[in-house]
Amino acid sequence: MTPTADSATATATARRLTTLTERLTARLESETIAFAERRPQDLVAGLAETQELANQYRRESAQVKAAPAVVAAAPASERSALIRATERFEAVLSRHARAVEAARVISEGVVRAIAEEVSAARAMGFGYGASGAAAAGDGRAITLNRSA
């Protein structure tokens, strides 16, 4: 391969990865905003696209990590743009992860509160003990996984 072809290939690879990183970053930013505005239902329509972009990003970045020479011949401006896009992506990814974790904690709290209310409403005695007092039982029909 000629140096020009190497440079052209490296430039194209760097641009493609930069564009992919920017698209994924934009998706994650919009999802983070939806979580912040308490509209997680808005994410459903674009979930497949986000997953596909994330899979593409994972594959492409693994290829570059395995063979850094793939982008090494690109002009410095293209490599810098890729670095900036990656740094921005990492920052947005961190905020997105915090938003997803917060939504998970809130959802689990709501489910736990509902389960406790249902359990309290359904709790009934289970006969009488030797002392003549009603024996308390656990009438829960909902099982909570508390290992998480």
C-alpha cells in the first residue's frame, strides 16, 4: 500500500470513528436529558438505534485499539478531532450512567413500596397460638430480589 493510500485509509477511518462517536454521544445526551426530565418512556423509540450505535462503537474502537496504526497515519487534525470526540463521549457516558442508575434506584424503590403496601394490605392471621392470640403470618404474594 502506498503512503497516500495509508493516509487516505487512516483519514477515512478516523473520520468514520469520529462521526460514530459524535452520533452516539448525541444519543446519550438526549437520553440523559429525558431521564433528568423524568421522561424515560421517550427512550423506547430510539433504544434499538442507541444499541446499534453502541455496538458499532465497541467494534470500531476495539479494532483501533488492537491496531493503532489504522489511524496513526491520519493527519493530526483528524486524530485531534477523534480525541476530542472521545473525551466528550466519555464525559457524557459518565453522566448517562449516573442517570440510568438513579432511574433504576427510583424504580426499584417504587416497586418495593408497592410490594410492601400490597403485603400489608394482604397480611392476615394464620390461626391461633397456644396462648389464644392470633398468629401473625406473612401473606406476601410478591417476592423482592434484595441481592442487588
